[in-house]
Amino acid sequence: MYDVAVMVEPSEEMAKLDNTSVNFHIAFVNPDFTAYQILFRAFFCIGSLLILCLYCTKVLCRLPTKL
């Protein structure tokens, strides 16, 4: 667990602002879960690219029909 303390000194520039906020988010993600997500997304990305290639080949590389 981390404890972060930030001190912001008031100034003239900050007094002119209507809304001022500072947000910090610290998160920990299991490395095994991260690796799973990367592999999962890579698998579907490659699959999508293969389907795109098949579709483009089918649509763009048609043999001309007899007129």
C-alpha cells in the first residue's frame, strides 16, 4: 500500500480558476493477469486481421465474369 501526500500552495493563478482538482490513482495489477490480457488481445487482433485479409482477397481479387 502506498501513502501519497501532495501539498498545493494557493496562488493568484489558482484563485482565478473556477474548478480545480488533483486526482491520483495508484493501482496494482497481477502480472499473470496482464500477460493473459496481452495474449488474449493479440489472439483476437491476429484473428481479425486474417479475416480482413480473407475478405479483401475475396472482394478485390475477383475474376472478371463474362459479359
